[in-house]
Amino acid sequence: MSTYMPKSGEIDRKWYVIDAAGKPLGRVAAQAAALLRGKHKPTFAPHVDCGDHVIIINCEKAVLTGKKLEKKFYRHHTGYIGHLKSVRYDTLMEQNPTKAMELAVKGMVPDNTLGRGALGRLRLFAGSEHKHAAQKPVSAPFWSQWRRSRLRPSGLQAAATVCRSAPNTTTKLEIWRPPSTRCPIKSIKMKKCRQSLSPLCPTSCARL
């Protein structure tokens, strides 16, 4: 069986809309960059531009955590001697919020032809309205929710899991928790525990 290689002319590009209201600027930009590059697709290839179209609305309502509004600056040079311009981010978010979002996304895509092509599919709007309703964009889940649904088992699956790390011992798990460094049954470090466990057990020795 040969390895599948996507071709630029055969890419099926979808449209996604992301609402940035009340969400961190960097998290929204990271999700947009991943969608623009196509990293959410099983057919992703780093040498092919296989990303989708992304619309970001409510850029003016994006949040900068900590003291970034006062301490973070956007600097650019005009080309003339001594003409280094700097704008603080509270002023930038007030006057041109789409520029702040564009700079964040631009820093998360490659600085080459693929990155410039991906930025061409990015549409930014300061308000809640956009003009791409004809393309029927789909609302994309927030980045943390999307990653959690891909990387972690659901609470119901974990609750139904039975741990069999020791003979004649049955322990039902109520909620999913991150893996700990010690086995809860044998009270030793998990790297030394070689018992066969259930695939969904959060303390599975097979994962180490």
C-alpha cells in the first residue's frame, strides 16, 4: 500500500468561523493557525497547503491576559533612519483590533509561501457580523475544547473502566484524572509496575 500524498488541486477547503469574544488572543490565533495549515486533517502534509478558510469575528472583544495591554508593544520600522515606530497594545486593540489578531496569527504560520497562502484565507472582523454567509461557514469549537475531545477519554468511558493491576482486586474509576507517577494499587513507581491493565485506565503502565 503506497503512502497517500495530498495534491494542492485536490484539497477540499471548508469554511470555519471563530468567535473571539472573551477569549485569549493567543489561544484564538493558535486555533486559527492550525485550521489555516490543515493540521486538524488526517491527510495533512507539511509540504502542501491543505488548510481551510477561517473567519474570526469579535476581534475587538479578545482578551489579553496579565499586563500585556500595558507592557506589550508592536514595533515596526519605516525604512528611514531613526524611524522605529512602536504602538502599545491597549492603543492597538482600541484603534485596530484586527491588526493585533493578524499579527498573532502571522507569527504562528511558516514564514514562506505556504504561510503567505494560509494568511490569504484568513478573514478578520472587529464586530460580530461578517460578509461570508454565502460560503456557509461552520462554527469551530474553541481550541481547548477541541484538543480535550481528541486527547482525553470522556468521563463516562473512564467511569465504566475497571482497573486490574493486582490479582483479586477490582477498582472502579469515577472520574478521569491525569496519570500519576505511582501505581495506586501497588504503591510503587509505575515504571516498575508491569501488570496488564485496561487500555483506558489512567494509570496504565503500558503508556510509559
